[in-house]
Amino acid sequence: MDVSTHLKPTGSIVILTGAGISKESGLDTFRCAGGIWDKVDLEDVATPEAFLRNPPLVHRFYNDRRRGLLDPAVQPNAAHAALAELERAWPGDLLLVTQNIDDLHERAGSKKLIHMHGELLKAVCLFCRTVMECRSDLSLEQACPHCGRRNGLRPDVVWFGEMPYEMERIQGELAACDLFVSIGTSGNIYPAAGFVAEARAAGALTVELNLEPSSGASQFREAIHGPATEVVPAFVKTLLALT
Ligand code: BJW
């Protein structure tokens, strides 16, 4: 692919990542065979109604995933590292938007980052809306350290039917970007699945980097298929050669 015909080194880049980028770090994806939604019904754990119906079940699901994320074996991989390097070295604007609730992009060194579906290592109090760091198990019995009330702490993640975070800022950046890159996402979940159309409407070059063609693959101008730890560093190298 010759990105140099579409992109100047001062161009602005928006990158969207999904569960596939963290797969080779040891975290499960959602919709792959053997993935999270093969083990648990999303209606039981990833909706506000599920949390009202059975909060201990929802807490157990996220407590298990939080412990998994904090396992010392789970570390950022070469794809996370390449995106952090791109942010450091790219002369133009760059925004990384992740659907992932893990903290592997931060650990790799990314700074201009939006967690549109929230963060596993944060909790929010439903009563006073305080957001707090959370590195251990959550339960209904715990009192909010800010307002002191029990029964209100939940993981600070975005469930189905809830509004993803910072949508106005993301849409503003998509409307002004020259390159949109989607990495490791199946393209099934909106509004993230619609970002490629928004970037195309803004005249951006659109590129998909994924293990296999995603649900929205036909909307991208270019696609490179393979494991993130191989295709992302190679693509970043191509971009940095323009600088
Ligand atoms: C590799 C790899 C390797 C593997 N290397 N690649 C139409 C328009 C707009 C909205 C809707 C609509 N229809 C329905 C909706 C609503 C709904 C939705 O999209 N539903 C769909 C079922 C259609 N969306 C919402 O409700 C969202 N909110 C919203 O729309 O707000 C507006 C609104 C408000 C109020 C009322 C109505 C509307 C919120 C969505 C929240 C999603 N939350 C989750 C779970 C919470 C966080 C968590 O527990 O982690 O977020 S669902 C889950 O899916 C998680 C992920 O972030 C998200 C996306 O998954 P992702 O990342 O794509 O993972 P996979 O597994 O699907 O794909 C992995 C890919 O990687 C695969 O392609 C592999 O091939 C690849 N891969 N190994 C590279 N080594």
C-alpha cells in the first residue's frame, strides 16, 4: 500500500482498537470461537438491566476479568508498543480510541487515548457519580469512599444501551482526520462500527488491520490481515517512513 499518496507527515490520524489487539497479550476477545460471549450470555452481564437483576453475577464477571488483567503474565504486546511509538514520533495529530477496557495501551506508553467503553480498573458510584481507581474485587457491600453509601459501586464500563464516552470529541476528530485505522475489532458494535463511514465521509484514507476481514471490511479502502503483533508494527514502520 502506498500511503504516501494519501497522507502527508503532518496529517491527522485516528486509530480505533478492539479486543483483537490484546489477544496476543493473553486477553480473550468477545466474538471469536471460545471468546467471552461463548462462555457467558452478554444479556446476563453487559447491560444495565443485568446489573439491576443480578449484581453479584455482574460483579463476579468483572472481578474475574480484573484479576486476569492484573496477572503479571498479561503485558502490552508489540502492537500496543508500535502505536505508542507512532504517537511519540508522528509530527501530525494522532488520537487513539480504544473499545478495550484493559490498560495495555497506557502501559505501552500511549497518552492521547480515549477509552470509549470505559476502564476495568475504575469504578463509578451510581449515587454520587464519583469515578475511582479500582484494582481489587468490587461487591455490593462496599461503601463508596466519597459519599459513604453502599449498593452503588459498579465497574466504570459502558454496557449495551449506554452512551459510550467522549463521543463528541471522537466525532470531531473523525471529521477532521486524513487517515483512519481500525485494528482488531469485528466491527459489530455501534457506534464504533460506524467510525469508518464517518472518516470516509471526511475524505480520509481508511485502513483495516485485523486477523480476518471484519463485518465492515468492504467499507475500508485498504485491508491488511494477520495477527496484530505482526501487521501493526509493519504498518507503523510504513507510516514513520513518511516522516
Ligand atoms: C485479532 C487477533 C489478533 C483476534 N490480531 N486481530 C445501530 C446503530 C447504533 C447503535 C446500535 C445499532 N443497533 C444496536 C445498537 C446498540 C448497540 C449495538 O451496537 N448493538 C449491536 C449488537 C448491533 N450499541 C450500544 O448499545 C452502545 N451504545 C450506544 O449505541 O449508545 C447510543 C444509545 C444510547 C442509549 C440508547 C440507544 C442508543 C454501547 C455498546 C457497549 C459495548 N460494550 C461491550 C462490553 C462492555 C465492556 C467490556 O465488558 O469489555 O464492549 S460489548 C463488547 O463488544 C465490548 C467491546 O468493546 C465491543 C467490541 O468488541 P470488539 O473489540 O470488536 O471484539 P470482537 O471479539 O467482536 O472482535 C475481535 C476481532 O479481533 C475479531 O474480528 C478477530 O478476528 C480479531 N482478532 N485475534 C488481530 N491476534
